[in-house]
Amino acid sequence: MNCLFLPAKTAKYRKNLLDIGLIFISNFFLYHQYWLHNKFFTGNDFFNQLVPLINYQSDCLRSFSFPLWNPFVNLGHP
């Protein structure tokens, strides 16, 4: 029995491979500016929301306090 070539199984999965290939090609066609030009989907959210959170947590850890909740998220409610 040759394990490298099984025509019954390969014919079964050819349609799936074609569909997956079409999904990847259409994804690349629609989002080529993000794939090729190092753009981000998040836009300014990273700099407006994540960086201040990281700064707050790093400041708390530098002062040897563990931040259990962030007063700048959810209007200061835990």
C-alpha cells in the first residue's frame, strides 16, 4: 500500500483546497494594502487606548503596587 498517493482521498479534498485558495486570493485582493504596506487595522486605537493603559500599569509596577483595576477604564468603576 502506497501511503503517499491515495487518489480517493485527494479527489475528496481538491474542492476544499480550491475553496481555501479562493478565500486567500480574495483576502489578498481586498486587503493588499494591509499585507504589503505595513498598515494596521486598528488605526489610532493602539495609541489612544492601549499605550496609556500600558503606561499606567508600568507606573504602578515601578512603584511596587499591583494594579487591581484601572481608574481610567469603565468610568473608574471596578
